[in-house]
Amino acid sequence: MKNVLQEIIKKNKQREQEAAAARQAEIDSPTTPDNRRRFLKKTALGGMALTSLFGLSFEDSMAQTTSKVQKTSAPSDLKITDMRYCFTAVMGGTAIIRIDTNQGIYGLGEVRDAADPRYALMLKSRILGENPCNVERIFKIIKQFGGQARQAGGVCAVEMALWDLCGKAYNVPAWQLLGGRYRDSIRVYADTPESSSPEEQLKRIKFRTETQGYTWLKMDVSINELKNIPGTLVNPDIMKQGSSQWQGGYMSYSNTKHPFTGIQITEKGLDELAKIVENVRSMVGYEIPMSTDHYGHFDVNNCIRLGKALDKYRLAWLEDMVPWQMTEQHKTITDALETPTTTGEDIYLLEYFKPLIDVHAVDIIHPDLVSSGGLLETKRIGDYAEEKGISMAMHQAGTPVSFMANVHCAAATQNFLALEHHSVDLEWWEGLVKTTDGKKIIEKGFAPVPLSPGLGIELVDEELKKHLDPRDTTYFAPTKEWDTKRSHDRTWS
């Protein structure tokens, strides 16, 4: 056993020496930009190596572990002193929160798109005075205040900001705190744009794949496309009870779960939807994975009929065909189709993913980090799915803050497939932040994994102020009204 350990030590020392040499060569190169050179000199490329665990004394191990801690930060003495927010115009209203500390460093988080920032603000009184580096402890304090979908937005925003803070305090990227990275770049998938003509759509798709460089696309295949085509739907009038699939009163189509609408798709309707997919597939080709979603609200039998009509196009997945809570129906659909299925963007916590994963009700899980519980909980979800032979894609429709949090989580999760980017055509989106290592957020359809501390980004104040939601244009104003805790939170007697 000792010989084996010595061999491990030897190999790891050799790898460390090679990495150090490569780093020094880049520092010495005259083509290396100054900001990159400064970054390489001061940034840790990894945590404590196996050599420190096996081959060094306790004192040497401690010296190595603490050598890369921010000199301006004493992590054990950090305390949360404030939480503030701004409300951006991304996706119709997405809040960014900032958690401040007694040492001047702060962490950024994000409340999910279309969720109320007060989901986060109500947690302020529960976390003031806590050490932000105790991420799991704080998460357990606040997780009872999260719910499914956007109701989890506050808990996830706080958790995200804590990892940003903790990474800055210890001078390591967030992915390092999650256990290290499996990949250097994250594959991003983008929506395929709709257009009024095949020629215009082909032009837009070429812009996606050739100019922007995306290698994975997603498109809607919605019964909304059939509303004005006679003979394609049974019972379509229910769709008039509300302005869309997303808006309407409690008893409208938008709030009626799939099995209860009475809508059926006729053979003509299936042919029309298949034509939409065939048209895009013929433009994209088969080398690029193409996912689909937003089909509309209809029952499991029609889900299967639609899925079988689309099987031949070898889609990457069928997403959220029925509500995520309907585990048995998801399994029925999955077992009936060749095309992979997925759900998960509205699920909060691993415990609610487990029923789907345990019975293989879907082929792919699809958490949204700002609903699923944050970085660590999402990694746990991915790791649990991996044990059951299920892969993970990641839903994301927010600002660059949540995007970068997803990048760190994806880097640390082995069974990851691709990460959604929902603001591909929003020209000002990337400019809301700047990366602290000088890299682009997205380059040719991939997001480079940051090597800089925390989430690796800073807000660009002047740009962010241009793109606030008109309903609330305050910018990280004081939130004193949320300082005081006014209830007893324990959930047991």
C-alpha cells in the first residue's frame, strides 16, 4: 500500500511541475496580454493536491491550503452585513442580489426570471451576521422558505451569492469548491428562431450556427401553430381562455394542467407539426443536436402520438410534455418513445427529482439552477442521476450572473450535456457584466470555465442601469425594512 501511495505522490508531483512549467511559459511569453499575465501570477489554478494529502506534513499541508487565501480577507471572521438588489429587464424582470460583508467583499446572486425579488429579501433577516463561507449551514437555515419553480428563487439567489463570496474569500473559482472541474468549456444550446418564411428562417439558422457558432439548438413545436388551421385540433376553443400558454386566470387554458384540457391533435395537426420540425431539420442537418419544447397542454395519449410522429427526426429530447409532478405519465411517455425525454426546470431540491430518477421516468434531467436549490444542490442532483444512468442538461433563462453560476456547476458535474442560453439575440446581455479573467462569456457556442475567484464576474454598473425593469429602477438601494425577523421559523414542536 505504501508503494502505491508513493507512486501516486510521485505522479501528482510530476503533474504539478508540468502545470507550473506551462503556466510559467505563458507568463514569460511576449504574446501574453498583461491582464492575463497578472492573473496567472496571482490566481490559483486548483485546490490542495493529492500530494498534500499523502506526502506532506500537517504543517506543510496547512501552509499549502492557506497560501492562496485572499490576503485582504480573513474567511473565519467574515460576516454578512447587508443584502440589496436591482431589477433588470432580462426576460421580463429578473433581479440580481448583492450580499455584502464586513470585509468589503460581496457576492452576486440572481432570483429566477419572472420571480419577485422579495423571495430573496425576506431571507435577509435570517442570514445577517452569518459567515457566508458556511454555505451549507445557511442553505439549511433558509431552504424551508423555497418552493417549486419560481418560489425557490430567493433561496437559490442567496446560495449562489454565498458561493461567489466564498470563492472570493479563498481566492478559488466556485467550481473548485464544488470538488473540481471535469471540463474547460461548457457547451451552450440556443433557441432556433422562428420566422415568416423558410428563406428568412434559413438565414437566421445560419447566423446561429455559422456566425455565432452554436452546435446545439432548441425549437418550439407548439399547437399554437395550429390554432388557425382548420381540422388540426379537437376542442381548440379552450385555448381562447387566456392570452397565451403562459397568461390567464386560474381556470384559463394557461393554468389548466395537460390531462384536463380535452384537446386532441388530429392526424392533419400531427402532419403540420412534423412539417415544422422537418423544415428546420433539413436546414440544420443531423450533425447538430436539436431539442424541442413548449408543445401546449394536451394529455399523455396525444403526447405519445406527437412523439412518435417526431421520432424519425432524431431529436435530442422532448421537454416537459406533461407537468413534472406526473411521474407515472412521464414514464409512460418515455417507455413509448425512441426520442429521449426530459423535465426538471421547475423542480426544487433533489428529493423531488428522486421519484423521476429512481424509476427512469425521463432520460435526461433538466434542472434550472435558480429553482433547483443552487449550485451544490444541482450538482447533487446531477450526481444522483449519474448513478442511475441519466444525463443532465441545464435550463437557464436569466442574466449573466445565473449563467456563470451554471457554468461553474456544469464544469463540476460529470454527466452534463449542454446549458441553455435564452438571450442569444439580446445584444446588450453580455455587457451587463465583465469577466475578471478577461475572457468572453460565450465564444463560438461554448462558455470558457473561469479560473478566477468566485463566479468570476463583476457588474458593469453603467450598462446595467440602462437595462433596469421600468417597474423598479432602484439600484442596490438600502433595504433596511428587511433587517428584522418577525416570526418563529421552526417547523417542528
